Amino acid sequence: MKRIAKSCITVVALGGLARGATAQAPRLAFAAPSPDIRVSRDVPFDSAGGALLAMDVYQLPRARNTRTRPALIFFNRATGADRRGPLYAGWARAAASHDLVGVVPDLREGAEARDFQALLRYLTSHGTALGIDTAAIAVYAASGNVFTALPVLEQSSLTAVRAAVIYYGTAPVTTFRRDLPLLWVRAGLDRPEVNREIATLATLAIAQNAPVTLLNHPTGYHGFELFNDDDATRSVIEQTLAFVRQATLRSYRLALAAGERDAAAAGAVQTGDYHEAARLYAELARSRPDDARLQLSFGESLLGDGRYHDACSLFDSLKDRGLGYRDLGIPAARACARAGNADAAIGWLKSIPSRFLPPSLASDSAFTSIRGRPDFLAVFSIPPG
């Protein structure tokens, strides 16, 4: 955990550069925004201990003020004039040009999470009047801001946020939401430690079967929107904004919700929690008895949970159900061998065409009890003795 925190501290300077870079007027690698973007400045959203917190809202004109659009909030530690630095103003204009509402709020140092929660409460209650689709709110966080933002975004209770974008940063997160589509953007020329941490954390998210997309910018430095003014950077930005639009669609959210329990069960298998996987798959299998692929996954979870007799019996019921020879035959052979049903195990191995049978399976620990049998050796063309 310390190593993650350290790397985020080393990259937090990007935020300061973006805010303090106005004197040098850096060229930002955004496509030319629409000239029709309207900016509502200093819209108040909370009063904290007498301090007024406000935001700038960027969007294209609305027909008779009736149309709402998805919103993209930029989670950046800055207040007042500092929040209008060229980087985040550029991002907000780019978002607005892609038919989103860009929101750049005050987030005070040391109170970022608290101020962000206050912003969400305001937007969910009053966002429609600002042109925001309150059921389609996404959040962008980059660099050192990720260390604070990502743990907040991954809280299961934060259902007001429908999608997240994370740029070149990590945080101490151990569990990822399966209802939060997340785009993780990696700068290929970033510091090796930062990219190693991104790879480690993204691997965890994928193992949990969370809806995470990893986008690599192989020729981009940390802060490539400022430092790599080229078409490769603009392509990443275009893909980012397209992701926000797609991930906040109601139809996409419904599709994720419909498959959430399946995703959770598969994630439990991939992280080695076979007992939880078997519990989840048992419920799913009862509701969809004719789904052979689901039943196969249930059987694999039973095998992982050590319920070998149940798994062997379930796999037997899946014969002639259109499953792949190896997909069914290998776990079935393992389960039956561990259940003490040697004949069934040998039968399953024989059912797999030799071209699909991995030679390494001959030394699989599941077959220790039958490895000396002549019919087992014959399956793998191993001479007896």
C-alpha cells in the first residue's frame, strides 16, 4: 500500500502544472471544440463552514432548455480561479463538443471526497435544470487525484456515478464494482513504477470480472494531453469521450445489470473463491436449467470447491449438450478422478480427441490415483512401466 501511495505522490505535480501553466499557455492536444460552447461559471453547489463551493458547467446550447445530456465531472484538487487551468478547461470544452456536459468543480485540498459527495448530491437534485441527465453521470480523475477519487468511486453505495475514467494513476482499492464501467488509460512512457502499479491493479479488477477497459497510449508521457500534441493523443481523447457516452447509455447500464450475477460468479472463480462461486452458480443454474454453458461453469465451481461427487454427476448430465470436447471433458475427468470414479474419469479422457488433449494433463495431480492404469497411459500414448 505504501508503494502505491508513494507513486501517486510523485505524479501529483501534473495537477499543479496544469493549474500553474496559464502563463506559458501550453498547447493542449484536444480537437478544436465547437465555438458554440456555453460556460456557466461559478454555479454554487454547497456551502461548507461558510465557504461557498462552486463549479463551472460547459455545454452546447439546449433547444428551449429542455434537453439533458450525460455529465462528465473532472475530479481535480483546485478551487476558484485555479480550477479553470487550461488542462481542465480544455477537457471540459472537449467533453461539451462531444455532446456531454463538462463539470469542473471546487474540490478543496484535504476535503476532496467530502466536496465531491456534496457536488453529487447537488447534481442529482438540481442537475436537470443545468441540462444534466442525472442518471448518466461520469467522473474523470488523473494522476495524483486518482489516489483519492478511485476509492470513493468504487464504493458500492455511490450509485449516482455510472461510469469512471482513470488516467495514469492508482489507489489502494481491493474490490471493484461490477456496476461501474471504468476506462483505465495508461501512458506508455510514464515512470515504470507507475505503470507496474497500474498493471497490478488493473489485473486485480479484471480477475474480479469488473467492467474495466484498459487503454494504452504507447507513445504518451504522463500528462500527454499537455506534452504529446499529436494524433495519437487526440485518438485516446476521442476514445475516452466515446466511452463516456456509451457507458452512460441506459441500454448499456441495463445490459450490465442483467448479467451482474453471472459476472460476479465468474469473478469469484477467477479469484479462487470457489465456495462463493458455487453458491452463486447454484442460484443461476436453478433459474436456467437449459443453459449448458452455465451448467458447465457451475460444475467447474463445484470442482474448485472440492465437491467432487456433485461435480462428476453434473458433468455427466451435460453429455451431448453441444459443449466442446475439451471444455467439458477435462474438468469432468478431474472431478470424477478425485471423486474416486476412475472408470468415468478414463471415459472422459477418451472422449477428447487427441489433438485437443494437452500432453501436460498426464501429470495433472487430479489423476495421481489412476496414473498407473494401462488405459490411462494408453490415452496419452505412454508406454507402460
